[in-house]
Amino acid sequence: TENQDNLTLFCLFAECEPMNFQEAMEKETWRNAMDEEIKSIEKNETWELASLPDGHKAIGVKWVYKEKKNSQGEVERYKARL
């Protein structure tokens, strides 16, 4: 339908937030945002590296990406959270 075609064109040309780590690594803006998040975690001593006890599994983590926009819809900041 025409609506689906328009949506497809929009998605092809629009800058979209990455859905996963691999997509984020393709853009310098998202790599910088992830670097900022890691630096913030280290500065705030939010976590520490520890040995995993025998018989236990590590928990998974997921990056979340969000464009912060101003009132005109322009991107002001790329935000990555772990």
C-alpha cells in the first residue's frame, strides 16, 4: 500500500537509533556516546571487576541508545546507557 511504501522510504533515509551494539559501532557519534557512558561508570565507581564464582553464570547487559532532541526535532545529544 502507499502508506507502507512511504514508511519504507522514511526508514531508508531517516537516521534511526541503533538496535544493537553492531549497528552503534558503525557510527562515531554512538561510539563516543558509549565511551562517555563507560567513563561515567568508572568515575562513579558504579561497578568493579570481580572473579566469577564456580558454578555461577554472569548476567548479561544490553546497550540502550537514544537521541535527545530539542523542540525543533534536531538531535542535541546521542545518549548510550548500559
